[in-house]
Amino acid sequence: MSHPTPVTAKTFQKDVLESDVPVVVDFWAPWCAPCRMISPVLDNLAGQYDGKVKVVKCNVDEEPELAGMFRVTGIPTVIGVKGGRVEATQVGFRGPQALAQMFEDLTGTVRVSF
């Protein structure tokens, strides 16, 4: 089963922009309560979409330049990247359905069970 992995400015190009599969990037911070709420949902989706979507996490406190590149002003911010381009952005935790929809949109698949 796949789990979200940390990403840094040094690994972002290879892990996200050059990925063979779509990537969901979670911009978060350890002190952010909504970020902690979104984490198990992303873990679940990472498992359901294992091999189809890669999920990575970027700690905005440790990687402020990376957060700035994507104009992250509020957290959690979740972006969907496909073919090196941002295809979707969600700011805040809008619930499991909204995140699942992002995964569906990135892969073109039908909703999986939750």
C-alpha cells in the first residue's frame, strides 16, 4: 500500500514534475488542525489509487520557497499535478468527497469506495 511521502525543493522536480503518474501534493504544517484532519483521507486515497496517483506532502514551514512557487497562502492546500502542470487546486479541507473527486479527475476513473 502506498503512503504519502515527503517532498522538498531538492526532490520536487523528479518526484512531482517528472512523475509518470499524476501527483497530489499536500502543502501542510504540523501545527495546522485541518492539515491533520486531511491526512487520513489522503492516506486512504493513496492506498486506493496506488500505482495510479502518487501522493506527496510538503511541509510549508520547512519548504517556504516551494510553497511560494505555488502561491500557497492558506493550508492545507492540495494541488493535483499531471504531466508537470497543475490541473487542480483545493484550499482548505472540503471533506473526503472533494479530495476523491480530485483523484478521479486526475486519473479519469470512476469513484472508488470510501
